[in-house]
Amino acid sequence: MNIVISYLLLAAILFCIGLYGALSKKNAVIVLLSIELMLNAVNLNLIAFSKYGVNPSLAGQIFSLFNITVAAAEVAVGVAILISVFRTRNTSDVVDMDTMKR
Amino acid sequence: MESVYSQYAWLILLFPLAAFVLILCVGRQAKTFAAVTGIVGTLASFVVSLLIMFERMGGGAEDYAWKEWVWLSFGETDIAMGFEVNSLTAIMLVVVTFVSLLVNVYSRGYMAEDERIGVFYAYIALFTFSMLGLVLSVNLLQLYIFWELVGVCSFLLIGFWYHKPEAIAAAKKAFIVTRIGDVGLFLGMLLLFWQMPGHSLDFLAITNAFHNGEMPGWVATAAAILIFVGAVGKSGQFPLHTWLPDAMEGPTPISALIHAATMVAAGVFLVARTFDIFLASTAALDTVAYVGGFTALFAATIAIAQNDIKRVLAYSTVSQLGYMMMALGLGTEAGKDASMYHLFTHAFFKALLFLAAGSVIHAIGKQDIREMGGLARSMKTTMWTFAAGTLALAGIVPFGGFWSKDAILAEALHEHPLLFWVGVITAFLTALYMARLFFLVFAGKPRSQYSAHESPAVMTVPLVILAVMAVAGGFAYPWIQGESLAGHLDVTTMALTTAAGVLGIALGWMLYGRPKSSEDVLAARAPWLHRLLQNKYYIDELYDAVFVKTLRTLGYLLHLIDRFIVDGAVRLVAGGSLALGRLGLRLQNGQLQTYGLVSLLGLVILIIAVAGRRYFHVG
């Protein structure tokens, strides 16, 4: 069996764990953390294909550097929003963060 | 000889109808106009009826029938409407128009203080039109239409004073009880329609078919009995008699017109009109005779214990109608003739009695005879006319009732001796209760406080006219029919009925006429019997327990079914839609994580659909 499958499997498991956390956690910080986990799983995928894929090249690794940068920027903005929301609503529970009329 | 006036018999129908329409359009507020229109309408009809009758007398003119107007046609059958004049209808026309005319005149005085007198005259005009239409009908269907119309008018007039709950209840009762009879009549009509050659319901065709023996026996018996059920309802025979006494809640002029002289006679008229069906079946004839005889005796026993002046007369009407039915049930031409004879004389003296009772009620405002007495001094005309009516009803010579009752009993002696004795005993009871009524109302001293004065001329003149007819009617009928009076009679019968009548009056005078005997002797001697009779053998209570309560419970059950099962099904559907909606509501709760989950599920399904094509070969 191709070795790439092990790397892909690991990335898939990490991605699923991240997805589960993003969809079911109460705390907004944990949700952001799970999103980071998903992004990192994608990075693993990219690097695995760059070495063992059908067309091995350096493009995968370069792309994963871009991904890390984007993830960092996104976390900065995300935490800023979270702090701002926390200051107005005094809660970090995602369930309370909607503007539906009750 | 071709009849001249019979061709204009439709005018007889037109005048009351025109009066009805006119009064409705104009006269509801204009009371004098309403009264005058009503009187003029019936007068015109009466004149035409008289012309037709005089033309027929002495064997002058022949029967005339016009049935050209096709009302309904389906397939090859045509149902026509028209009018027919023969000896039976000619005499009924005179009776109905004459009594209606007198009641119209009388009502001018009786209902003078009533606000709705215009409406009253309109209803009477409509009733006269319906009754005359019934009389002139050419086929059973047309008769049924007018039969129902007469029932409606009766309902309207009984419940005329609709703010009295007893009047409303009585009107409903009258309509519903007669409706039960009408179902029988309708079934008979359907049976005849089915079995008659050419599906014809014409009276002429019926006469021909049954006279020649073309129809099977069971058709004759079934049709006759069903038609008789209709007559039982309308003419108040046992067991559908309960509505007639209650119908006395209506104003007295209409008690006289509808429930004494005309509408209740419609049942007798129907049986006479379809007599050939009855002649073809002895079972039906026996039913008619025994029901009639039983009713006559039954009602007479109740009448001797009643205390309302109008109820005594109502039960008397039921009893006399029983006589007429009994005569028809004897199954001979002479019997049918005697029955119509009695209908003729009865119309006059019963209307007279009711109008005289109305005069009393109008004068003193009370109806209970235990509170009356001593009116002989203050209301002479009323007293003398009431006495004439009493003697006629009791069958004392030479008053009208004697000759007609005698004709019936003479025929009964020939055919059904048992019924003859029933008739004689009933004659005795009739004389007794009428004597009781007369003496308690007019003789002795007043038993309660009231002031009485004689009624105005507009009320007493019809009384006098009717009193004259009560005497002359006995002689008028044979004269009209062109037969001799002696042909109807029989010496034994005359002797027995006179004895019964005189005995009844004598007993009545002994018990109620003498000054010291004003308390009810029957109540004192046999209180249980008196209670039984006074409560009309508890038949109303029996019907209430058996029919009314059962139907009410059934109605309540059905109401529950409607509320919980039928409505429940509707509410179930509505509830289902709501539940479905609430389910969808959970999908849009504003939670990001829910939206994310849903998107994920959609994506998974998409991936399976696209990538799975390689493995499952669905495409």
C-alpha cells in the first residue's frame, strides 16, 4: 500500500476531530482552536501530496506556508472579534451569539 | 250539459292569492285595508263557488277538469297541474269559502286590538288559497303540494302570538306530528307512482285503475293504508291526535277556520277522493273504520274532563272527525255520502261553537270554564247561538247534526254493528260534555270576578248566520245533492240517537245545570278516573318518554360525534401541519453550529452521490 495513505488518514482524522469541535463546543475560544486544527490537517495533506503524490513538486510545501500565514492572520482577527463580543454581551457562549428576536 | 261556471273555477283560487299578495305589499300597516281586502277576496271566491254549485244542482252541469299545464316532465312521463270540479269538490268549495268569509268578518272584531292584524289577514288569505287549491287538485302530487302549504299556514297561525312560548311549542308540535302523517302520504304516493299504469297520479286515472280491478291486491292495501296515515296526521285521529288540542294556543278565529271546519277535514276529503283504492281492500277499510270509531269514543271520554273551553271543543272535533272516518271505513257509497254530509254540517256548527267561545273569551278574557258562569244574562246572542251549536252537535232534531250523525249510524248498523254501538255511546258522551260546557259557562252565578258585555255586531252577525246554517245545514245538503232526506234515515237509529242525546243533556243538566251542583261530580266520585281523563290518558307523557327523549339522546350523541370525531379529524389535520412547521422551526434557530452541521450533512450527501457513482452503477 502506498505510504501516502497513512499521511492522508492522519490528516483526515485530525480534520474530523477539528470539525467535531467546531460544530459542538460551547466555548468560542475552543471553536477557534478547532478551526486551527482543521487548517493544520489541511497543511499535512498538502505536504504529503507534495512528496508522494502523482506529480511530486515543491508547490505543496510553498502552499502550506501560505496556509500557515493565513491561519495566523485569521486567528488574530477572530480573537479580536471574540474579545469585542465578550465586552458587549459578557458571554463567550456561542449559543448566545445570535440576533434572533425572542 | 257543459258547465259554464266551472271553467272559471281557477278564479276561486286567484282571489285569496291576490288578497294575500296585496295585503303583504300594502296592508301590513294599514289594518282596515287588510281586513277589507281579506273579506272581499273570500267573498268573491264564495260567490263563484255558489254559482258553480247552483249550476250543478238538479243534475244540471257535468264534471269539469282542466289539466293542461305541464309542470314537470321527465322521460315520457308528464306531471300536469290544473283544477277539477265534481260533486265532491263543489261542496267542499262552498264550505271552505263560506266559513273563511265568516271568519274574515269575525276577525275584524276579535283581532281589532292586535298590532299584527294585517299579517293575520295575510296568513288567513294564504290559508284559504292553499285549502282551495287542495280541494281543486287534479292529481295526488298537486294535492300534496297544497297539503304541505296548508300545514305551513297552520303552523304560522298557531304560533301567531310568537312571544308566548306555549304557542311556539304548539306550532312546532302541530307541524311535526302532521309531518309524520305526511311521510305516510308521500310513501303512498310513491307506491302509486310506481305501480300505476302510465305512472299517472291523476285521481281520474286512479279511480279507473282500481275500479276495474287492474291493480294487485297488495298495492291497494298498502297504498290505502299509507294514504290513511296521512289523513290520520292531518285530521287528528289516534295516535296522531296530540297536536290538535295544543293548537288551541292560536287565536280563536283560526281554531274555528282551520282546526274545526277546513284543514282537519282535508284528511276526510283525501280518503273520499281516493276512495276507490280503499274499496279495493277490505283490510284498509277495516283499519279506517276502527281507527275512526276508536278515536271518536276516545276523544269523547277525554272531553268530559277538560276545563279549557277551547280544549273541550278541540277534543270534540277529534271525536267528530272519528265519526267521519268511521263512516268512510264502512266501505259503501252511502257511507261516503254520510261522511261528507257530516263534514258539511260539522263545519258549520263547530265553527259556530268556536266563534261563540271566542266571543266569550274576548268578552271576559278567561278560558277556564271553572271560572265562568252566569253569562246568560250578559251575552244573550252568544248564548243562543252557542245553544244552537250545542244542540246540533249533540244530534237533537231538527238541527243539522242529527241528520248527518243519523246517516252515519244508520249505515253502521247495516255494516258493522259494533261500530254502531260505539257511535251511540259516543253520541251520549258528546251530549254530556257539551251540556256540561254550556251549563258551566252560561248558567248559574259567576264563579270569579269579571265584567261581561255582548260582543260587537261584526262578531255576532257571523254567529247568527252560522246558527241558521246549523239548523238549515241538515236540510241544505240533501237539497244540494238532489237526494231526499228520508233516503238516509232509519227509524231505529233515529230513536236510539235521540235517546242518547237527550239522556246526555239531561245528565249534564242534573250534574252541572242546577245551582248547587257546580263542583265537578266526576272529580269527587272517581278521582283516579278524572285524573286519567284530564291528563288525556297520559299519551303526551308517553310520547315524550318514548320518542322525544330517545331522539334527544340520539341527537346529543350525534352532537358529541360531531364535536370529537368529525371536528377532531379536522383539528388533527391542522395540528399535523403545525407540528411539521415546528419541526422546520428547529432548523432556523440562529445557531451557527446548527447551520454548520446542516451544511456538513449536505456536503457528505453530495460527495456520496458524486463519488459513489463509480461503485454503484446507478446513473
